Amino acid sequence: MMNFFSRKKSAPSAKERLQLVLVHDRTDLTSAQLESLKDDLIKAISQYIEIDPDAVRIELERDGRSQRLVADIPLRSAARHRSG
Amino acid sequence: MTAQVITVTSGKGGVGKTTAVANLAAALAMDGRKVVCIDGDIGLRNLDVVMGLENRIVYDIVDVIEGRCKLRQAMIRDKHYPEMYLIPAAQTRDKNAVSPSDMIRICNDLRPDTDFVIIDSPAGIERGFRNAIAAADRVLVVTNPEVSAVRDADRVVGILEAEEKGSPALIINRLNPMLVKNNDMLSAEDVLDLLGIQLIGVVPEDESVIIGSNRGAPVVTDPKSRAGMAFRNIAKRMQGQDVPFMDLDSQSGLWSAIQRLAGRK
């Protein structure tokens, strides 16, 4: 289909926004709470191993009707060198 | 006979719950099933007018609960299908006049000699909704391919899961194939992916639905209506038949417009 009005199509935006909203609705967790969870997690992990706080990613993901909390926590390379 | 009790709900109002109930009931009656519809929207009675039975109401569901009449007396027989009945909602009372155990009791009384009891739930997730799902063996969630309706449907699905009502089946109502094609409406696949429940039918947007409501005659009786066909298919699936989903695309777009102009459709 040609796009006569040369605007961005709205369905992808609707889906993207709903994906985010539904994850938060289902978990009853606001973005602010997720941010504070992330800070606590960084604090806890940092007691054991050196991580880069700015590179930490915490996300809620959907898989059908279930949600999962996915964390990607890169370690500081110095930590590896020191032990080796 | 042991009836299946089916509740039709949605979260958001105005997505077509009452229309779906009236049409599914009529389609089941056309298939020779004995059907009793219950309007669960106390204070905002509507199923009667959509079914064209508003002039026949003597007693309502609250009269049954409060013992002013027998269950049988509150069952209004349909004009066209003698095996289809409506138990109307009370119009002058509020939803607190009914409790979940009242609904369970009424449905249990209906079960022995009915094939399907279909309950029209009010919008929302409060008392009326809780009443409507209390007796349900199966829940159908109606939504439209719009952000607000999908979000509310998801809330309802979450509550049904928490209440251990089992996973409901989804009716996507008022899908506009043309808009979907133009990528300006969520597709049935999008909605399914977002909600993560099983699909029981997709009903295309169709003017004949409004015309049917105006007349108090459900659109399933119109053999030419696409929405009518979609509702008839859902009714077949409710009876355990394996009916393929309609190809909604074939009726929209330039090619079919040309075909229609050429008189081939």
C-alpha cells in the first residue's frame, strides 16, 4: 500500500506502547520502582564482584502470559585480570 | 442436557459484549441448541433491547433472587427461536441486589435442561463483573483492536487467571481489515501476541451489526453479513466444532473492490 500522507503508520506504535504498559500493569511495578530495584541490585552485587553500574540493564520481558525480569550485568574487566 | 455456562466480558465498555451475546445466542439457537441469556448488567439493562424483547419483560433477575417470581416466569421466550430465552437485568436496582452465589444458584437451576447459559457481564472489574464470572465454566473476553480495549482486556484476563477461572478465549470485535492492511490498526495477530490467550473468533467491522441492533434482530440471521458469519463460526467453535478462521483480507483492498465492481463477488 502506498502511503499517501507520508506519515508514520500507527499500528506499530500502538503495539510497542501496549507491550510496555501491559508488562507494568501485570507486574504492578512502576518504572521508578524498577529503577530503585536496579540500584539495590547493583549495591548488593558490588559487595562481591566489581561491576560497571552504568552498563547494568534490568528489563521486564513478556513471554506469552508470563513475565520475566532480565538482568544484564557486565563485569569490570579488571576483576578478571586481577584473579588471573 | 447439562448446560455450559459461558460469560462474555471485556473490562472496557462499548466493545460489543451485548451484541456478541445476542448474536452468539441466536447462532446457537439456529443450530438447534437451547440457550438462556442472562443480562448481568443490573441497573443498565440492555440485552433486552438488542434482542428485541424489551416489550415482553414482566419479571427480572432480581425478582427471581428476592422470591417474587419463579425462575421460569422471568425467562422471556424469543420471538423467532422458541428455544432461546432471556433473563433480563433489573433496571431500577443496583448491582448489590445480586451476589455471586445467587448467580451460581440460578445457573445450576438452569443447567439440567439447557445447552448454553450465556451471561452478559457489565463493563468494569467490580461487583457486577464478579457476579457474572462466578458461575462461568468458560469465559469469553471481547476486545477491539485499540489500545484502551486491549489494555483493559489484559487486566480482565489477569483477574480470571488469579481467580483460577482458566484461560479465557478471545473475541476480537470490530476489526477493520482495510486499516490493518494499511498498518493503522492492530492486527488480530498483534492482539493475540499481546494478550497471550487462545482466539475463538475475529469479527470484522460491519454496518449490518448496527442495523441489526436497531431492529432488535441479531446480524447472524443475515446470511450476507460478514460479522454475522464470524459470529456463526464462533458459535460453532463453542459447540466444539473445528471451523477455519475467515479470510478477512479477501473482502478488502483494491483487488476485491475490482472484483465486486465486476460483479464477481
